[in-house]
Amino acid sequence: MSKPHTHDDVARCQELLGQLNEYVDGELAAELCRDLEEHMAGCADCRVVFDTLAKTITLYHQLDATPIALPADVEERLLRRLSLGAP
């Protein structure tokens, strides 16, 4: 079970989380970076979102560009599963 926000300004969370990509890419103005960092220091929910994004980016950068060989029928089975009503 997740813990509720420790504050009542969910709109502020949404506003700041909308700036995460720019923050991670180093494209956010210094003052906005400070605002975001101060908010995350006091908002566990936003911190989890940031940590998850940062970890995802790190994992992506660690991927090898070598294609992975999959069993021949994987695409067919995936497409069948994605089709509505297909067994």
C-alpha cells in the first residue's frame, strides 16, 4: 500500500514532474532545478518518479546495441496475444 502525499499540492507535483526530462537532460534553468530538488527532498512520491526515470535512463544507456535473437515464433505469438479476442 502506498503512502499518501505529505502535502496537499498535487498540482505542484504535476507541474514539477512535467519538467523532469529537461532536468535529467541538464536543460532546465538553475532556479527551476533548485525548486525541483527542494520539492523532491520533501515529496517521497515525486522522488520515486524521479528515481525510476533516472534508473530507466541508466539501464537504457547500458544496453548493448547487438540485436537479441528471439525464437522464430515470438512475433507471431505476440501479435496473436495483442489481437482482441484471440486465444
